[in-house]
Amino acid sequence: MTIPFEPTGAFCYAFARDVAMPAIKARPDVASGAPFGLVEIAALVISEHVSAEQQTVMVTRPKSEGEESVRSLLKSADSR
């Protein structure tokens, strides 16, 4: 992975923009123009680049109470 892992929202956004979306667009099933499931493909790409341990790290949300896992943040960033 070209972006060093950090358990932050900024990392998740940059990963989605610079790593995940280009990898998703380059997949043959996506490039063919046929219908595809973004959630399933995003999960595969995320798992290829971010370890299971890293995905479970909790991140404090800066503007609201609570925490969210890196995996959850990555999935929401991929769908934007």
C-alpha cells in the first residue's frame, strides 16, 4: 500500500480516493460496464490492502460522540 496506515478519518478518505477507487475501477468486471456490487468489490479491495487487525481499530469521531472502526469508515468513504 502506498499510503502508510493511520487509524484516522483522513487516512480512510485518502485510501478510498487514492487506492480503493482506482483499484475498483481497474477490475475487469467493473471496467466491462456490466452491473456489479460495489459493497462486495470494495470489501475485497479493502481486505487486499488493509489487514484484519487494522480494520478493527476504533477511531474517535471528532465532531460527535463515539467511535467507529476503520473498516466502517473505509466502507463509507468508498461509497461517496
